[in-house]
Amino acid sequence: MVQLYNLHPFGSQQVVPCKLEPERFCGGGPDALFVAAGCKVEAFAVAGQELCQPRCAFSTLGRVLRLAYSEAGDYLVAIEEKNQATFLRAYVNWRSKRTENSRVCIRMVGHNVEAPFQETFRDQMSIVEMPLSETPLCISCCPVKGDLLVGCTNKLVLFSLKYQIINEEFPVLDFERSLIIHIHNITPVEISFCVGYVAVMSDLEVLILKLESNPKNGESVHHHPHKPNSPVTQAEGTSNETLQLESDDFVICQKPMELLGKNSEQSGISVTLESTGLDDEKIKYFHVQHLLYRRFTPDISSYVLSDDIKLHSLQLLPIYQTDSLTSERKNLSQEKELLSLFCFFSLPHVGYLYLVVKSVELMSVYQYPEKSQQAVLTPQFLHVITSNNLQCFTVRCSAAAAREEDPYVDSTLKACPPVSMDVCALRIQLFIGLKAICHFKNHIILLTKADPEAIPERREAPRRLLKGTSVKLKTPPVAEAGWNLYIVNTISPVQLYKEMVDYSNTYKTAKTQSCIHLLSEAHLLVRAALMDASQLEPGEKAELLEAFKESCGHLGDCYSRLDTQYSHLALPYYKMSGLSMAEVLARVDWAVEDGSQNYERGLIFYISHSLYENLDEELSEMKLVCGFILEPRLLIQQKKEQMFPTELAVHLKETQPGLLVASVLGLQKNNKIGIEEADSFFKVLCGKDGDTIPQLLVDFWEAQLIACLPDVLLQELFFKLTSQYIWRLSKRQPPDTIPLRTSKDLINACSHYGLIYPWVNVLITSDSLADKNYTEDLSKLQSLICGPSFDIASVVPFLEPLSEDTVAGLSVQVLCRTRLKEYEQCIDTLLERCPQAVIPYANHELKDENRTLWWKKLLPELCQRIKCGGEKYQLYLSSLKETLSVVAVELELRDFLNVLPEDGTAAFFLPYLLYCSRKKSLT
């Protein structure tokens, strides 16, 4: 059972002044509501807390069966029925409709609008009729691009939204039927479409597809349908033959099934694409990727097959990149950038929420306390209606999207509540006679209708699961008076967040997971609101950012106070809160009623890591631990003008060497200790004398580079570090203690350490017998040489101890010569010592003005060495082929012929000559 909190997500409500009982309704952008009844659609203005007012009305051909609105393009589309015929029509420029009798332009899809009619189209609504060969059953608009997908029996038809630019100020909307998706063995009841992702739902099946614009293996649009070859799948798959087995006496119920990813191709449902768009269409779909197939089976435990056991509320919910939303509707070229996509669908008593981008996985399962009728998913909530209740559940969309958006989530820097955290119900609100629901912006639209008096049941021919077991079917009740259409406003995220925080205080003293759970829900609520930037009122973002930091502080308090396996999360949440260490420690309740200490390992973890990592933090905070900065004598004692480490410093060296290095760095930064004094301090501390350098002093030098202290001479520091790295490499001497930072840490934290050139890795891995004990020193030395600040000429004289006979010495020597632009000597060295690194080296180094060395140096050298043969013949030959491929691209045919050896085999060089001669025609 889902946990229920008695919170208040719903605020004020008002009645929509409809004239007729609504048959269909939907939101219209941020400020409008459409209501269809009879042969008319009414539009109402909805603005904040103000009363809903009629805006305009327009007639339809007949009764509206389906209604949808697209914010991209700002158009309304409807499936209408008249005289037992159905029509698909789109209503564009509806905001120009002033009165019900205003003129309306009706045009066929694809009709070109000439310039003389531009003023007419500007001031009146247009109706675009889209004829179809088959009856339209359902519709869906892409929220990003505005394309329209229409579901028919055995096919889906895609209409791409087009803009005819008559002038810069007024584009005319139109559609083009660009694609037909032939889909067999499933009849769509509902569909949902979002930037190439297609969800199709029948009564008991859901299929999710992805349309891809890049053809795979030359596959054309008219490709053959996938035919399942698994005997089990063929036996279980839905087919027309199976459906024909149904009769008045039996109903065939198939086994439930869930197929994810590539396995969903085995569902028995074939899908083919037929392109119907123009050749100059910007995006064309060539390939279908199956993502999910889910089939359900009715509960037959009572031997009764109810027509109510059907799926409902299929929805694809996109979440966009933060700050990627367009600020002006006129800028049609900009689009929202998709970050994550979620798919929801529901049975009467349980709902399912899937993540469908990158990987397909079931995120949440919702168990309803009552039979549901309809549901709508938002980035913050899942709203579900039963016959007499409006239910509000939490969702995990923002938790999944946060991990897509920020790779540092789930690290020591940032955290977010897990996607797997149990969902909960925030509110179950009594609402009598609920029939339908929709959602837009911060409004929930509810249709209620009083149940008519009991009417006699009309019996039909019974359907049987087993012989002798009949089923009674009820016809829908006759429409009667007693209806209302409500607009329920959801309260602001900040207001609900504050209520959730207050509610969590009831769990604070219990030291249970309930407090963390509710505060995590509050945190995700704020995250979702910040991601959904289009819904924010002016000034609300600043409020939300403040609430976000506050929620991080609350979660940090919980994880620091509670002794759980996740207590380490105190560190990232406190970091995200923006609180200083002094502020964090001031929040801690250091004692409870019995006088014992009340902090657990979460707080200790935060303190130790914060002091270790935040080297640039305000050093006045250090006094809260030992007062190292304000009182250096805690670390250093002076005897006869010589500095010695204290016992506390010796203790920190063994237990917290990172804290010790950071503290001495802070002393140096605050002019409490000089450069030479600091070096001497670490030598004495580690028991080293003379020229012996302890690893802790090397750690200190590296920390100085990261901190960029102004009084430290950069080249002198480079000299210290490179001398130590070279000495260890030449002596094969490992460090006396484990280094505080790896080469990767230094590259990420310090700009003076550059990314190691890719060909160096090829050179290093060529020697499988290389000593692994000193690879870190080698990587750090290579990284410094590759950095932007290093003076290569000054270090070359000190490289003599590094013999080129070793891979370490060879890589450093070649790196230095490369930085000195001695490319030809480097090529000779690599050809002799490591031929497999020559091409990676040339690809990285021989560019721009050095491009000519490919054919002036590398090509003749390879040809000469191939003539001589030897054990490296195959390596030279492979390198020659790659060199010829590059030279054939760079040179004209005559120049290419001139650089080829005169005594070469013509058949060997012929393919490259042919390519060189044809490349002009290819381009």
C-alpha cells in the first residue's frame, strides 16, 4: 500500500461557465481551455487565480470524438463525426477568432497560401482539413515540434507541421503527410508522440517505438517487417487468427508479457515505414527501434471478463534541458531540447511509469486504493481520478532527469534522492462524480456528473470464459443533467514545499527513514519545478533556488544525524546547500536528553572530507577543528630558530595527511610559514634528511600548483616536481607513502597538468613488461610536459638519467622533442623503437604547417624500411597504407605521383591513385 500524507497540493477552484455538457476538453497553452460539446468548441481564458472567462467559440462539422492541442504551432486538432463519417481538422490562428460569427478560412492540407492573402490569414481563423483513407481513431501532437500523429486501424499517419513564411511577422501553419507507420496485430485506442518516440495502446497492450532518422546498413524506408522466429513468441503473440478463435462461447486470454529493448521485437507486432513526404524534408525517418512491449491479462479469478479491465491514460512526458526553452514564440527556429522522456499507462487498479530514453526501465508502480478512471502525469505529480476521489501521487521524473542532466549527481559533489525510492500519495481529495481530467500549467480540469438514478440492466448475449458461466454487461448510463466542469489550481511548489518540511518535523525525533523520505519528496518537488522553467512566474525561480538550497541543508542534517548506510550523503547535500562548515556545525544538536553525543558517522564523514577537499575554503573555518591558521603552534613548534612538527602534526600525518597538507598550505597562504620552512617541515616530519624527498612533500608541492599561490615561483615548483619524478623513474623507486592525488586528479584539478597526448598511451602500452609501480610518477611527468605552462628547454638537461632503452624514458624524450618541434627526429625514433605509435603520433602532431611531413618524411621512410624487410615488416606495411590514405586526400594526382617511389609495385599503389583521381568528382 502506498504511504499517504495528508498534505494540500490543491488550492482554489472555480466552475467553467460552459453552456452545454462537455464531451471533450483540453488545455490550450498557458492561458486557454477548450471545451467541445455538440457541434461547437468554446475557448475560455484562464489566467492565474482570476475567474475563467469565455474567449471565443467556433462550430465544428459534427460531434467531437477526440480533441488535442499543440503548444508548438498553437493549434487545435479534432476528430469529428457527422452522418456516421469522421473528419480530421486542425484549427489554426484561433486566437484571431473574435466572435462566433467571424469569418473562417477553410483549406485543404498542403494548400499553398499566396502573398495577396496574407492579411486575410492574419486576422481570421483557418481550418485545415486533412482527409484520410481510413477512419481516424486517436490523435497526438508532438510537444516539441508540433507534428501530428493520427492513429487508424493497422496504421499511424504522421503529419509534419510546416510554416509557410509569407513575411517575417506572420507565418502560416500547414501540414504535410510525411510518413505512414504500418502496424499490424494491434488496434490503437490511444497514442502518444514526442520527437520520434511513439507509444501505442490497445485495450490490454502497450507498444513503444522510436523512429530513427539515420538508416542502418543502408536500410530503406520500405523495409521488410520483422517476423518473429521464436516458437514461444509465435504461440503467444497476438494475431488475427487468434482473434478469430473468439466466439460467443469462449474468450481466448493470452499470457501477460513484458519485453524490453531489442527483445520487444519478438512481440509478434510487425511495423513497417512508408515515406510519403517530399525529398527536401529536413527530417526523414528510416528505421524503427522497438523499445517496449507490455501485454496484460484480465483478472479471471472470478470467471468474469469485465469490459472495464482495460488500459487507459497513455502519455509520453518529456522533460527538457534547463534554460533550453524559447522565450519568444516568434522565434520558430528554436526548439526545446529533450533531456528525458517517460511513458505512463494504467490499469484500473495499478499504474506504470517507464523511463524510455537511453535505456528502457520500469521506474515506479502505483497501487491505487480505488478503481481509477483516468490519470494525468506531470513532471511533479501523478493525478488520478476515481469515481469520488482526486488523488495526487509523487513521481520520480525529476530524479531520473537530474542524473541525465548532471554527471556529478551521485558523487561526493552532488546528490539526488534515488529513482527507486517508494512513491507516496500526498492527498486523496473527495470529489463526487468525477468523470474526466486534464492538466495544463498549474491547473487541473475536472468534469463531474451526478450519477443518474438506477436503471434496469440490459442483457446481451453472454460471453463465457468457461461453459455455463455467463457475464452480465451494463450499457453506459444515459447522459443527464447535473454536471460541472471545474478548474482546480495547484498551489505553488514553494508553498507545498514549506508544508512538507513542516510535516517532516513530526518525524524528526523518531530517527526513522520517514523524515528522510518526506524531505526527499520535498527536494524532488523543487527540482521538478526548476526543470519546468516554462511554468515559473516572474520572481519564482529565485524563491525555488533558495528552497532548493534549504532542502539540501535539511537532507544533510538528516544524513549527518542518522546512522544509516547512506550517511555519506551528508557531504554532497551540505555542499549543495551552500552552507559553510561553521554554519553546518552550528546546526548540529550536540547532545540529547541523556547528555550523550548525538552526531553520527555522516557528520564525521562530512567534516573530514570537507577539510580535505576544499583547499580554497575560508581558512577561518579551520579553527573549528584545531585552529591551525589562527594558532600555528598547534602544528609547528620552534626551537633555536628551527621548526619542528608537534605531536599533533605527527598524528595527522598518520591519520589525516590530506588535512595536514591543506593546513600547511593555508599557513603559507596566510604568510605564517615560508616556502623553504614548509619544505623543511615535511622533511623533518617524515624523518628524511639531505636530498631525500618524502612523498608528503611532493603532495604539498602538487597542492601548491593547484592553489596557484602568488608568492610561489612557478618554474621553480615545476623543477622540484620534475626532478623528483625523474629521479624515482630512473631509480625505479616507488613513493614511501601513497600519493594523495593521482595523475587524473591533478589533470582535473590543475590547469598546469595537461591532458596526455593520445599517442603516448599507445607507446606506453606497447611494453607489456613495464614496471607498474611507478606508472603514476610517469603519468604526472608526462602530464606536466603536455601542460601549457611548462618550460621544455629548461628540463631537457635533466632527462639524462632517463634512458631511452625504457618505455618511460622513450616517451618522455619523444614528448620533449615534440614540444620543441623536432618532429622528424621523433618520427625516426618511433619508427625504430615503436612503429605502432607512428600513425597515432602523425595524426596528432603533423597538422597545419607540419602536414607536409606526411609525404616528405613519413612516406619515404616507410618505403625505405619496407624494402629492408625484417621482423617489423608488417607494422611498417600497415603504417604505409594509412599514410597513403592520408596523402591521397591531401595531394593532387600529379603531386601524389611525384612522391611515390619509382621502384614501387604499381598494383599496390593503384587503389590510392584511383581515389586521388576521383576525389574531385566525389566532392
